[in-house]
Amino acid sequence: MSTVTFLEDGPSVLSLYEGFFAGGARILHTAVVRALDATTPQQHSVLSLSDRVQREFTAQRISSDNSYRRLTSAGVPVRALRRTPTGPITTSQLKRVAQSVAKADVVLSLKEQPLTVLGRVGTSGTPLITCLHRSDPEHQGAGVQELIDLDRAGLLTAAVCCAESTQRAYHEATGIPLERLPVFPNGVDLYKFRTDAELRAGKRAELGVDGDAPVVMIAARFDEMKNIPLFVRAARRFVQEHPDAHLVMCGAGMTADNPAFAQLITEELGAWPALETNLHALGIQSQMAPLYNAADLITLTSAFGEAAPLCLLEGMACGAVPVTTPVGDAPAMVGDLRLVSSFDPAEMAESWKAAFAQREEHFERIFRNRQRLSEQRLFDAYARLIKDSADAALIPMAV
């Protein structure tokens, strides 16, 4: 007995997305799919379980999503079911998922949410790798129980964790052995996200920043997890000392069209004379590098759930100094406890002031260790795991 392989073709790899909408997990996974499809023999495709999403007061259709456009422009096949993530799924749609899974050599589930559908149609013996991007399984719904059930049934090959905090949380919540919870740290494209003096000057001029006035940025959706009130309340204190500061707020729901966002800004920053000119509520942005370059500080104010936040990696790669709350792996990522604040707005504001005053020191340290931010290690780790999983599933045949 021996195994029959077709060396001219790599494994067919199907990624299941809950949907396409702005967020670090989709950006990271999309980068992995694009890279491996282009640079390895693996043949990647994507099936989205929905074609439209309503989140954070923002309607997002698949065709307008940046990750979707990046995949299709790279020639990666993307298909989508005509439904919302919370809508009913029809028998014919389940059949379509089952057929797609059966044709694949390896299935990747972006986070655990698609597992609720996969649990209904089965895996057809296809190796299954779940890609985990949070540190709060208690908030991830029915997908976590499905993850446990698939593992107990022997159908889970691995659950890749993007951070040490993810591994700890999911090991405790699911009982999955650590050897099937490997950690593949997040990374970014260091060519796309890099310091650029000309880009910085141009974007700061566009924003109306005078001289060396501080620019404090947050890139997050308007969501309880992201704790946007902490950012705004810290900003109210910060601008008392730096009235010429600029605040850049990007992400779903971060626009005046969102009543909750608008009310928060009015209540906390309404007395700031420069509010109309120096607060930039930009919503979802497709080109983040210019904004990161313009920023002096990139801030994470999240209350829970974070693992390895992409905004910190991207911001640091562009020269912005990070300041974060103590969530997930963020304290280790920023590399200096002076850049870690509590959830108190006054302390966060003081951390901003100190980080801005010490920005040259922090920039030099981050720049010296810039290569650790690279996404290449992530690509290499996924390429190996997918290849090994596909090889292990080869069917012995008599020849």
C-alpha cells in the first residue's frame, strides 16, 4: 500500500468566513489567504456565509469590503450565500456549504462562528483548522460549544491562536490540548506599513495639524468591547493640556451619523474650542498607513476580548507610539509598561502625555525591533500547518 499524490497541484484550501466586514481578524486572515495562494502550491478559495452585514450603525455589503476586494483582485475565488449572519440558512445553502467542504483538502474556519453551520453539514473527513482571534470565548456564542463538540468527535485538526492570551483562554474554556492550540503571532506587511516622512507631512497638512501638535489616533469599531468612552474621556483631559491636539477616530460607527457616537462626543468634548476642526471622525478607512504615519500615538482602549490587536502592530510599524489598556497580549506587544494604562480616563490621559513627551525614545526602541512585527512568520506557520494537515489526510490506495 502507498499513498497517491498529485505533486503538480497543492492542496485545495477553503476558508469559511461568517461574513465580510471591517475588522482585524478578517484583514489578517485575508492576508494569509492572499499570500499562500500566490506564493505556495496551495489553491485557496473563500466561502462567506453572508453577503451583507449591519454592524455599529454601519451597513456593509460584501462588494464594498476592502478584504473582499483584496481577495478578488488577487484572483482568489470568493463566493457568498445570500443572507445575513443572523438570518436563517436554507436547505439549499447548507447543501452548498457541504459540497464546498467536501471538495476541499483542508478547511479553515475564520473564528469559531462558522462552525455552527459546519456542525450541521459535517466535515466529510476534511481536515479542519479553526483560526481564533479573541481572548474571550465566553462572548463568542454557540460557536465555542461547536468547537468543543468537533474536537471531541475527533474532527478538529487544530485551533490556531493569534496570541498567548487566546491560547490560555480557549484551553481553559474548551479543554483542547495545548498541542492543538498552536500560537501563530499576528504580523503586518512591513512594506505597506512603514515610516514615511513625506506621507506624514502630507496627511498632517490635510488634517490641518499645526507644527508638532500631538495627533492621537484610535482605530476601532464603536462597540462595547472597544470602550470608546474611555478614549473620549481621556481625550477631554488631554486636550486641556494640549488644546492644539488632533484626535483621529477610525472604524465602523465612528461617524456623526451614529447617534450614540455623536452624543458621546457632545457630552465629553463639547466644550473643547477646537472640536469642529481637530476631531476627525472618519469611519471605515481603506487606506490606514497615511493616518498611522500622521499619528504620534496609536491608542487601544478595549475593555476585554483583545488578543493581538492589529491596530497596534500597524501603528507601530508606521512610527506611532502605542498606548494600551492591559488586555490580551497588548502589554507584551508594546514592550514597555509605561505604555500600558489602567481603565481610568485620567491615567490614560497621563499615559498619553508621557508617551508624547518620550516619543523619540519609544520610536527608536520600536524601530530597532521592527522585524518582529513582520507577517512573514505567520504565513510560514500557516503554510506548514496546512501542508502537514493535507499530507496526513492522504488516502492510502493500492497501486
